[in-house]
Amino acid sequence: MTEIVLMSDPKIAAIPVVDCDEPLIDVRLQESLAVDLRKEDHSGAFAHLRKGVLTRLLKAQELLPDGIRLLFIEGYRPPALQRVYFERYADELQAAHPDWPPPQVREAASRYVSPPEIAPHSAGAAVDLTLVSAAGQELDMGTPVNASPEESDGACYTNAANVSSAARTNRQMLSDALTAVGLVNYPTEWWHWSYGDRYWALATGAPSAIFGPW
């Protein structure tokens, strides 16, 4: 894909799902992967990914330069929670733009939160992550993880021009490692990467997604 296709695009929902039934795995069982607790929930759902996604993350970490590690922030997100996030953000946008019709609100909301029915996080297929030094210090990525388009003035977009050269270099480092193992990025969020979901299928030309809502 060269243009940005948003999660709300009908072509995403039209992609069939043939779930391979891979289990969700708790990433906290992998000592080599640093896990941040900012999205921790009482059930521990945030720390789970499909087995194939986790395997690829561990391979990606091996491709990073010495002294640089992945920092896992959020993986699986239950559908009910995904709906809360989407509706809350859509309500904020509607309040800020009362003249927008519902389809425009839905499209704008999908830049930052996926519509619940096709959300990669709810399939256990997506991961939000960043890079840290050996000492655990987060690298400069231009914005914090989960910065919205409004609060970051669009700098959350992966290829945004309004970030420093250091941030662009670090984003490229992250991209190179994750792309090499088969993950795809959602271009409006530099931290969001996925494998096996509908968006991945669109980006790679796969005939179907292999992970559906869990």
C-alpha cells in the first residue's frame, strides 16, 4: 500500500477471516521481552498475543542493534474494551466538530482507534510497542506511544515530517526490524504493528486474515 488506508475503509471489513486457532500467549513468560505496565488490566489481557505474533516479535528483537530492546506496551484488547475506546474517541471528535456527519466521525476516529468489529488488537494480532536502551530508557520516537493526531499535530503518523531526525532514525530502526519478520504498520500510529489480521492481509495481499476476533 502506498496511500494510507484507514481501518474504517470498507475494503478492510470485506476481507475474509479463516482463523487458524493459534492460542493467545502471555508475553510476560518471555524473560527477554521488556513489558511496560501502563496498559495493565486486572485480567492481564493486555499482555497476550497470538503465538505467531509473539514469535515474530522475539525474532525482531534479535535484529536490533546491541543495547536496544523492544518495549511491549499492549497486545490483546477485549472487544468490549475496544468498543469503549472507539466510542469515547468518536464522541470527542463529534463534540469538537458538531457539523460532521456520522460517517466522517467514524473515518476520523479510525485514524487512532480501530472500529471494534475489525480491530487487530481484539484478534490478538496487534501490538503497541516502542524501543528502549539497555538501561530501560525509552528512545526518542517523536511522540509518546498513543499520542492522538490532535494532540501530536499529526506527528503520530509513522512518516510524519514534523519530528526530529533522531526520532525518524529510531522509527526506521523499529520499522526495519518488525518489517523483516513480517509485521505491518498502521501508518497513522508509528507504535502499532500487526500480523495475521485483516489489515495485514490487505497490506501483504494475503487472500484472508488468519486471526479473527478472540
